[in-house]
Amino acid sequence: PPAPTLEPDDEAELQAKECCYIINIFPKDGHRFKFGYSANFEYMMRQVHAVAPDCIVVRKYQCDPSHEAELLRWVRSTPGVLPQSHKVFDVRTPRVLIQEIDELFKSHLTRLKHT
């Protein structure tokens, strides 16, 4: 069956901060990551939790929609990264890739603290 979709609870949730993100979809296997941009991160995370309740947010970067293409291009061009779907990848060396993405965003974006 298709994954359940969730509707935002209220107007405030629709105003959630936009960001680019890295999410470890299945932390137990440690290699499946979702990369992308969301105009409403909290809403998107509720949808991800519906299908992957153990997922972990690895990074959030303050950005705008134009940075998603650069992020995904960077991920796709990294050796040892295998696409699983549009924004989900199997990453064999996640620490190295995440450090490289940190540097990419540090050069022109502000990293948000993960809590």
C-alpha cells in the first residue's frame, strides 16, 4: 500500500523553516540516507517517521530551494554512493560524505544546530 500522508495541524506548522537536510533513514543498517530540501521540515519529518520511525536527522542547513540541486548533484557524484530513489541513497562512507557536505554548505550557508 502507498505510504500514509499527513496533513499539517495548523497554520504555524506551514510556516516551519525551510532547510536542506541529511536523514539516516534506517540507523540500524547505517547506510541509507535521504538528502534534500524541504520548505516545511517538520511536516516532511512526520511523513518520513510514518514509514521509517527510527530515522535520525543527521544535519539541517539553512538554505533555499536552489541549493537542493547542488546538494543532490554532489551526493550523486560521490564514489560509493548508490541511488535508491530520487532523494534516498545507499552511502558506504557516510562520515566522509557528510564532512564534505558540511564544507560545501559552510562555504556559503549557515548550518543549523541539530537538537
